[in-house]
Amino acid sequence: MKCDIKIINRIKRTKGQINGVLNMIDEQRSCDDLTIQLKAIEKSINKTITLLTIENLKQKALEKYQVDLSELEDELNLILNR
């Protein structure tokens, strides 16, 4: 599957956040600081999964049903971002 640049950039940003957490561990930062950063990573990963799911469904719908992708994307965002 060809990934949209938004997805690739989000994954790269998440990778940077993970490296930051590893540095924080080396620096013996507090559990509170680590938890905040890990929660941010969790949100980033969940958003990436949502974007990937939307892109996949759009591709499948276009291939099979030739639907209006902008309208479909709006509907998918409403459903998946609840």
C-alpha cells in the first residue's frame, strides 16, 4: 500500500518522540514526565491508525464503488474520531 506523506511524517514524528523518551529514561526523569510523553505517543499512534484506516477504506471504496472521496472522508472522520 502506498502511504500518504501525512502518515509517513506522523510516524517519523512518533519515532522522534520515542527517542526522546529513551533519553528521558537515561536522564532519570520522573515517572510523571515519562507518562505524559508516553500518552502523547499513544495519541499519535492512534491518530496514525485512524489516518491509515481512512486511506485504506477510501482506496477500497474508490476501486469497488467509484464514490465521492471527499464526502466519504468526511463521514469516515466523523465515525473514527468519536
